[in-house]
Amino acid sequence: MHDAVPSPLLAWQNFYVIVGSASAALIGLQFVVIALVAGQIRRPTWTEIDAFATPTIRHLGACLLVSSMLCAPWPSLAVTGIALAVCGATGLAYGVVIIRRARHQTGYQMVFEDWLWHMALPLLAYASLGASALALARETNVSLFVVAGTTLLLLFISIHNAWDTVTYMVIQGREAATPARTEEASSATVQEASARHSDQQKV
């Protein structure tokens, strides 16, 4: 009986099961992180979230989507390549949107590392995905290795950016909390001094 799944894709299914599972787990953790960040004193604006937090979810979603697609029983490699090319083109378009949002946000001053991990590397990953997808039917083995490397790159980009965002929010939350605690302590000291002064006047 003829197998509906091309043999080159069968050889990669365990790899994409692992990558897809990791991506799905990290997406769930991102929701937990957002819930914790919501309790911070200094909360991020929608512009900052759209520029830095939402793309991480999208990149993990792309990893999950590519992993699912390469485990599906496609009738031919050409059809698989078309589907992957659409993913790559969509990712490139979204990368341009991310750059535009990052340039218009004013709550955070970006440095070179931010431009590299949040802007340049995702564009490179999606461009590689699109290029390898177009060559999938002709150069199958090489293209599949490029697609696998691209998927891992998106996964590592998401891990780095998620960690970067979490650590930044923790530091900002502590810095915002310190002046507030100092002000509360000063207010308490003033109230205590006023109470003592009143007691002395009564005596």
C-alpha cells in the first residue's frame, strides 16, 4: 500500500513532535508570565506589548504551525512547499510590522541586542523558511535541514526574548516599587512625629 506521507518527511516527524511540544508548552508559560506582569506597579503599555511580548507568542505559534504541517500527510512535497512558503511570507510581513511598532513605542529605549533578537533574526528566520520552502521539491534534503534550523532558530529567539522581557519587567517593577516604599515610609515617619508632637502638647 502506498504511503500518503513522503518518506523524507517521515524521517523528521520525531524532531517536529519535540519542537512542536516545546513550543506549545512555552506558549502556555507566556500566558502565566503576562498574568504575573499584570501585578507589577509599572505596567507595560499596549504599544510595548505589541512590539515585544506579542511577537514572542507569534514566533512560538509559527514553530508549532510548521511542526504540525510537517507531520501532516501531504500528498506531495510541492504542496508542502507552498504551505511553508505562505508561512514564510506571512512571517516576513509580520516582521516589518514589528519593526514599525518598535520604532513608534516610547516606553523603552532599544539597544543593539534588541534590534538583533527582536527584529533582524526573526526576519532572517522567516526569509530562510520561505526560500527553503520554494526549493523543497528540488533540493529536498537540504531544504528540510534549513526548515528544521529555521524552526529551532525561531524557538531560541522566543526563549531569549521571553526571558529578556521577564527580567526587564522584574527589574522595572522593583525600581518602581522602591520610591513608592520610600514615600510610604516617609509619610509614616511624618505621621508618627506629628502624633508625638500632639502628645507633648497635651502634656
